[in-house]
Amino acid sequence: MTKVLMKGNEALGEAAIRAGCVHFFGYPITPQTEVPEYLVKRLPEVGGVFVQAESEIASINMIYGAAGTGVKCLTSSSSPGISLMAEGLSYIAACELPCVLINIMRAGPGLGGILPAQSDYHQATRGHGHGDYQLIVLAPASVQEAVDLMMLAFDLSERYRNPVMVCADGMIGQMMEPVEFPTEGAGEPMAENEWALTGCEGRERRIVNSLYLSPEDLNEHNKKLKAKYDLIAEKETRHEVYGEHEGADILVVAFGTMARIVKSAIDDLQSEGVKVALFRPITLKPWPYKAGRATMDALAPDAPVLTVEMSMGQMIDDVRLCADGSRRHEFLGEAGGVVPSPEEVAAKIKSLL
Amino acid sequence: MGYIRIERAVCKGCGRCIVACPKDLIEFSDELNERGYQVVTYKGSPEECGGCTLCAVACPDLGIETWNNRGKQTFETTTGLTEKMTHYCPGCTHGVVHRVVGEVLSELGLVGRTIGVAPVGCSVLAYEYFNFDMFEAAHGRAPAVATGAKRARPNTIVFTYQGDGDLASIGGNEILHAANRGEKITVIFINNAIYGMTGGQMAPTTMPGQKTSTSPFGRDTEDTGMPIKVCELLAALQTPAYIARGSAHDSKHTVRLKKMIKTAFQHQAEGRCFSFVEVLSTCPTNWGVSPNEASDWVADAMMDYFPLGIIKEPAKEPKPAGAKA
Ligand SMILES: Cc1ncc(C[n+]2csc(CCOP(=O)(O)OP(=O)(O)O)c2C)c(N)n1
């Protein structure tokens, strides 16, 4: 298969089509706008549906409607837009409908700025809507990985009947890299199922609903969802370890663009003989606690764990949970669109040795 | 001779049928049913009833069936609804509108193709009563949900059923843009001038001076503006649409309302345009009046401000070339 040079956002759009998704609903926002701008041209070629919604509130509810009829569907937004989708996401997760959303994070809070950031880590992994529900959150660190994770996202969303967020930052969305698509042409539509609303001709009628008037029933529903999330945590966590972590003197934890930068810092430091490794969660939710802990346990006895983020420190909460008191924690982070450089990361690592 | 059958078990004793009967043949009995409602009973002699159906049309609870002089059934309960008794208060016209929608879909042969979207409001449980595929949407978002469903499954018939808080307040943007995009969906909009489910707060459609729990001294339009005429607002959009306002407060108007709702679904079934029917409705409980006083209040206090009729229609399609004049 040949490689093509593509912008991250466009590659994400194309990957959705290759995964069989031909229904897109979204509202413009920088830095993800190339996703809809790409799809509005591409979807008609594959008989797809493109709707520019009046707001992110509307787009996520259009997704609720489309997903409820059993089609693969996609929306795309950036930080402030995801805030507006909170309520809808809660409904979709409660009704166990599959769908995929792209979140190309920008800097906050408030209107913030349009430059890349990771300051919506909490929003992605714990935030958005009300109630006891979870998304699956995938964080690519390259354009190729963005493509691969989009394909995976549709697969997971359908298998577990759960919304999946592909969570990247403006850097991944905007950068151009050569990519390879694992399949040709538009992928398969969603398989027939027992729950989609399609008109009840010839079968029992179906209901997509999240209202449970009896506390016992709602409790049961929550337990069923929890069991599903536990299963996902057991089977679907993904991570990468970069560098030799056995006996390393320090472990860096970072995701997405930040992890790429840490990798080049590590490359430089290794040539200087520094024993340092990177742990990169690919699933931010569920977080790869087991693998993270195993990696930490293999470090040199007093090695610290340095979390590096494009935020004031959010994922570090998960790193602490992972270490469960077994390690000393250090943090490096910048916000607002300022990204720590490889040199700054290297300097921080050295200062901790 | 005609006759009626009153289903004692579902009667909520609202008395709407008593007022509806043109021959004054129905009255309250002395009996309470299993749920404690004082049920109505037929009081005339057998030959008096002609089976005109007006009592059945007024009943919000599928409580009456009628037969005419030749023994032919003139009113039967629709297969568009389930048999579940509604949770609505006595005299609430949500039940009437549910029935009309169910009848229309069943008469048009569309039940097996329909996807309904229930709102948040008193009719949140509409998915229990409509006898076809149903969504339950977040407060105000039904037109967006319907958009997603219809775009994904263009061969289905998709409609939303929404109250005035749901549609005209929190969901103002969703309805405006669904209408403006010309989504091929149908919207049934229940204007009862109040928030029913949350216990009677002011709605965007609350009448000037009307007392509600959040306008306890009467709606002050200086402070809260005038009631929103949603039909007229949507009719101002340039996108073709069918927009009509009817009323469910009495049987005569309900018969006309049914024609509007039928036309609305026909426009959708023929892929023509967005269709919207507003229904002036009663909320006896939160208005603090009896069911029949509530009906009078719709006629006396709401109908001048919210005029009934077809507000907007799509342009007639030109006859195909070569067709006879
Ligand atoms: C986001 C959100 N805000 C508020 C509510 C509370 N709420 C439930 S129903 C309702 C008003 C419904 O009134 P209306 O749409 O007029 O319908 P009715 O009950 O009168 O039929 C409100 C405010 C909610 N469920 N969700």
C-alpha cells in the first residue's frame, strides 16, 4: 500500500470513511476545521451524509439520533465545543450507542487560544456530562497513529456500544505526515443489530431511552455499565514503552504530541548514557495502570517518575494513582499553546538525576 | 340505535365527554373506579345516541368507543398507541394529541416506518404510549435527534413531540435550525402555556398576566417579554414548510387538528418539506382549574393571541409538462 502525505485532520476524516463511517455532523471550530472541510467534499463520493449543525449541542444530539438508528457516525470538535457536548454524551453513553468523536484540543480555559494543548485531559477522561458513565479515549502521537486509532475507535465503539473519543492536540491535527491506510475505499457499514431504531415493521418495537423511574432498575443499569467499563479496562488498554526501562534512573510519562517531544529528548540523553525511558498511554481512558505499574516497578529503586504535559498537570493524577505511593513524582508542564521543547525536557530530566 | 362503551377502568373522571356530547347523554356516576376516579356513565335511553364520536374524540384516555345507528363502529382505539394507561392528569390534552398522532400514522399506514422522539416534559414517557420505535431525547434537543435519525434513515418517518418549555425555551435553537434546514421531519408542538412536569413554572408561551409558580403575580411582560408565537416565528423563515396551529381543547377543534396533523405527515411521507403543528393544550392541574374550565380558558384566553389555522404551506408543485389543465 502506498503512503500519502496528509494533514492530520484530513487523515482523520479519511480514516473514518475507511472505517465505514459515512455520516458526519459537526460545527466549525479551530483547530479541527479541516475535518469537516475534508469530509464535506469526500462524503458525497461515497454516498454519505454531511450536516453542518447549528451548534455542538445540536451536533452531538444529531449523533444521538443517527447512532440510535444503527449507523456509524462521527462528530469532530475542539475543547469549547466538547464542553457543549457534555449533556449529549451522557445520554449517548447511557443509551449505549456507538459513535466516535474527534477532539482536537486547544488551549483553555474560557475561549483560551487556538494553539495546541492537553488541558482537556480531565474533561476527556473524567469530565463532560453528568452521571456514572465513561468514554473510551484514544490519544495518537502521530498522523499515522491517528489513522490507526480512528479505525480502532469505530471497532471499539460498535463492539462495546459506547462513544469513543479520539483525543489529539492541534499539533497532530495540523501537521503533515506520510500515512498509509490499512483498507481501500469506504469500509463496511454497521452490522444489523437488535437495538437500532429503523421502523418496527415485522418486529417488536424498540426504544432508545435513558430514563429509569425505579431506583432499583437504574442501579442495575449502572452496574451493567460498570461491568462493561471494567471489561474494557481489562481488554482494551494500550500503551507504549520507549527506551530501556529495566533499571532506568527515571521514567517519563507523557501522551500525544508531548510524548513525541519526550522521545527526541530521550534519544539525545541516551547517547549521553542517561538511563531514561518513556511510558506513553495510548488509551487515556481506560488508563493502562497495570502496564504503567509494571514499568515503574522495574525502574531503579529510587528512580522518580516525571510527568510532562501541555497543561498545568492533569494526567499526573493518573500517574499518581498508578504508582500508588511507590514513587516520587515530578512534573513539567506549559500551557496556553506553549510546548516544552526537547531541550527543556532533557534539562528537567538531568536536574532530577 | 347507536351506543357508546365507556371503559370504566381507564376513566379519569375529567368530564370532557360530558361537555362534548351534543345531546347531553353522559353524566358522572356515583361510583369510583379502582384508581379512585369518579367515572362517567351513559344516562340517555338507547335510541338517543347516534354514535357521533364527539365524546370519544374528547377523551384523553382511550376510554370510549362508539357505534352508529346501523351498528357500525364509528370510533375504535387506534393501533398507533399501546394499551398502556397514561400517567397524565385528568383532562390533560397530551392524551388527546397522542391519540390523534397514533390514528393519523395508522390511517396513513406509516406505523411500521415511524421513529418518534419524545421530549423532556410531561410527555417524557410518550415512548411508553406510541406503538412504534421511539427515542427519548434530552430537554429541547429532539429536533437535532430527529435530524440525525432522518438523515441516517431517509425512508423512515421521523417526528418529535415537544412541550413549550422544551421547544420554545431550551430548544429554541434546535427547532429554528431544523426548520430552516428544511429537515423532512414532523414536529408536534404542545403549547399549554406552562411548564407542566416541573410543577407549573412560566413558559415562553405563558399568557400576559397568567399566574404561574415563577410569575406568582401574573406574567409581567415588561420584565419577561410577550408570549412567543412559534408558528409565526418559523413561518418567517424562507425555507418552504407546512406550519399550522390547531387546538385540542374540544372535539370540534380536535377533528380539525387531526386534518392538520395528517397533512403534516403526508408532506413528510412525500418528501416535500419540514412540517410543524402547534396544538393549544390544557394543563388543568397547573392552571389550577377543572378540566372543562381549562378547555374554556384555551378558547377564551389563548385563541385570540395564538390564532388557529394553516400559517404557511409549501408552494403547490407545478403540474408536470404535458399534463391536462
Ligand atoms: C437540561 C435540563 N434542564 C431542566 C430540566 C427540568 N425540566 C424537566 S421538564 C421541564 C419543563 C417542561 O415543560 P414543557 O416543555 O412545557 O412540557 P410540559 O411538561 O408542560 O408538557 C424542565 C424545565 C431538565 N430535565 N433538563
